[in-house]
Amino acid sequence: MTSEWWRGRRVLVTGAGGFIGSHLAERLVEAGATVRCLVHYNSRGSAGWLDTSPLAAEMEIVTGDIADRDSVARVSRDARTVFHLASLIAIPYSYIAPDSYARINIGGALNVLQSARELEIERVVHTSTSEVYGTARFSPMDESHPLQGQSPYSASKIGADKMAEAFHLSFGLPVVTVRPFNTYGPRQSARAVIPTIITQCLADARIRLGNLTPTRDLNFVSDTVEGFLLAGEIAAAVGHTINLGSGRETSIRELVAAIGRLCGVDPQIVTEAERQRVKGSEVERLVADASLARELLGWRPRLDLEEGLETTVDWFRRNLHQYRSSNYAI
């Protein structure tokens, strides 16, 4: 469990309406922090997953745009720690709108870093992704693994990571870059593979997918969130990029079988061309070496994949009405 260090600390979470961001905001409230959440402005006035959070009333929720420097500067005032999670994350959509990814992911990170420097914020925890590594050249993959932009999304995240690195090295800004391997759990978007499989299994035994051979290092959202909190607290983490992962590989085909058992169906896999990644863009293998997280943060995942999938399937079963299993979400 996280220490009492967060009690009373003023914290900003960007992207707090999203999957990981909403869980992180809730966990910070539980830890006693004073939490401000930046969520993307929209005409519906929705705060994303925070709309249904039982802890939303204990947060300050502010609408804005991570790509707008004024929005970021305004919400950053008086924060001591900033957790920067806001970004565009869907890989297939990055083939269609690469300019948006550069503007939001790189430009948004720059806005956060500039505001943090000007306001002398004590720490920025910047969110990376294992996708920046591309397909594994050696395994398991530690933080020295080469970076490769196999999609416009991953290229934009490499740019954001390097901007965070530059602000630390050039200006002494206290930055930690957290690099989660594939996080899953309640609230995840159907554009991700586990919700795609679960929602289809619950609605129909026919599972429409793309490539079945890629492997991923899968981590339950509560474990990822604990890694973020430790990265924001422990002094030795500053200046480092830190993998969060289990070191276990699971293929998409294995996921289908495991989820089918939990849903009580015998899945019939249908391969669809539109769900396959552009040739050369598919990351075939991701598996983490999280030794640095254990050394610096004392972090390791607590929930194994089978237990995490069971919890996730149970949540999706209760919330299936919020998803459209027949649609391909890019």
C-alpha cells in the first residue's frame, strides 16, 4: 500500500476521465491527496469515467484541452505533483490522423512540462508506453531497449518521452517517465484487445479479430496505478524512465481461450482484414524487464493474469450496455 505521503498533497491528473487516469484519480483521493482533474472539454459536459465515479465529488474536475497551453497553465497552478496521462492512444486511428497525435501527444507534453517549469512544480510523472520499443529485439525488454516508431502513435509518444527527458536534463525539472506495458481492467476502451474479446464473448461466441500471434505483457490497472503513485513519491525515481510490467508473455490467441473459459463460451475466431495492422506496424512481441521498478520503487505486480481477467470479465458483464460489441472501434 502507498504511504501517508500523499495526504493533503495537491495533485493534478491530466487525462483523468480516461481508463487509467480515472483509476489513478480515485486512488489518490483514497490516499488523502487533494486532487484536481483535467478532462477534455466536450459539448456534453462529460467527465468521462469520472461521471460514474463514487469519488467524483471529492475531486475538482476542470474541463480544458491538453493541447491548449492556457488550459494547462491554469489547472497546474498550486499543484505540487502532476501526473500527465492525457493523450491520443488508439494505434489504428493514428494511421488516419497522425497530425493530431503529434499535436496532442508531443504538444500536450510540452505544455505540461513548460507549465511545471514555470510554476516550479515538485514533480512531473509523465506517461510513456511499451509501444515505443516496437517489436522486441531482445527479451525481456529493459529501459535500454532501442526505441522504434512502428506507428504514428508510438512515434508521438517517443517524441513526448524525449521532451520530458530534455526538460529534466536541460532545466533540472524533476521528471519521472513511467512506461507501463499493456494495462487492462474495468473501464478500458473497446479499442483495446481484452475489452474487444470480452464484449464479443459476452454477446456472441464469434470473435472478430486481426492478428492472433502477437504477445503482450498484461498488467491489471490497480498494479499500474500503484506504480504511478510510487513514481510520484520516491525521490530516487527522478530522472529515470521505469518499466511497469510482469515479465509474462501472452498471445492474443491464448487470451481468447482464457476469456472464453471465463465467459462460458467456446469462441469461434473470425479473422478480419480491417482489424489487422498495417504491414510493418504491428508490434509482434512485448515483454518487460521491470528490474528497475523493483529496485527503485519496490514495485511488482500483485494480481496475476487469471485473477485480473476474472475481475475484468465480471465488470464487463455488468456494464456491457456501455459497449457496442458489434462495432470495430479503431
